[in-house]
Amino acid sequence: MKKCTGPCGETKPLSEFFKDKGFKDGHYSRCKKCKTAATMAWRKKNPKRYNAGAISWRDRNPDKQHAADIKRHYGITIEDYNKMLAVQNNRCALCPKEHNTKAKRGRLYVDHCHKTGQVRALLCGAHNSMLGYAEDSVEVLQKAIDYLKRFV
């Protein structure tokens, strides 16, 4: 048990405090609730400083940012993504374009069904956008195929 030094001043179990090796008991002095509230208030008061720090971290950690993004947006881990990449031989599921983390937009995108959220495959930006603009409509894509056949 530990007493919070924040506004609540309550005595709580250690599990209610963030870990911090800088303190004798290995836990921060404010409880999670008070610390989070203070952090959010600081972010609100200092948006430019907070955003600059977030942007700087993202620029220094592109792989960690990518892993967090695909987990948040699609519910898959970076390990799942890498397995899909291996199955697809590091290429778009629709064309021979290779996955290339060195290029500015070289990663393959996670394609998913917008209705169900189910992840389908990894696609290059052009093909992922194509399906998105067609709103995943087989009819629209078939009309596009028929249109192209008239002029080939």
C-alpha cells in the first residue's frame, strides 16, 4: 500500500501506481489516475511541445510506430504482418511491387474489408487505394475491367 501524493491523497495498492525505478519502492509517487490526469492537463496546456515530442519520437522509431499503427487499426501484431509478408514473398498480393522500408512509402499496406474489418492481404499503395476508391465493389471493378477491355 502507498499513499498518493497527487490530488486524491488516497492510500492504494502498489498496482495502482506506475512503476518507476527512481523511487525506493519502485513505484511513482502519484497514483495512475492522478498521474494520467496531470499528464493530460499538461498535454492540453502545451500542445506544441507535446506534438513536437510525439513527432520526434515517431521519426526516430518508424518500426515501433508502424507496429503500433497496425495493431491499433487492424488488430494484428507486427509478427502477423511479417508472416503475411513472408507468405507473399515480400510482394503486393496483386502485383510484383516489393515491400521496401527504405523508400518513403515503400511498406505494403494492410488491406481489410471495411464492413467486417477482416484483414485480407498486404497490397502496394496503388492497389490498396484502387480497392478503396472502388469501395470494395466487385461490380465497380468488373465495370472497370470491361471498360479497359474495350480500349486494349
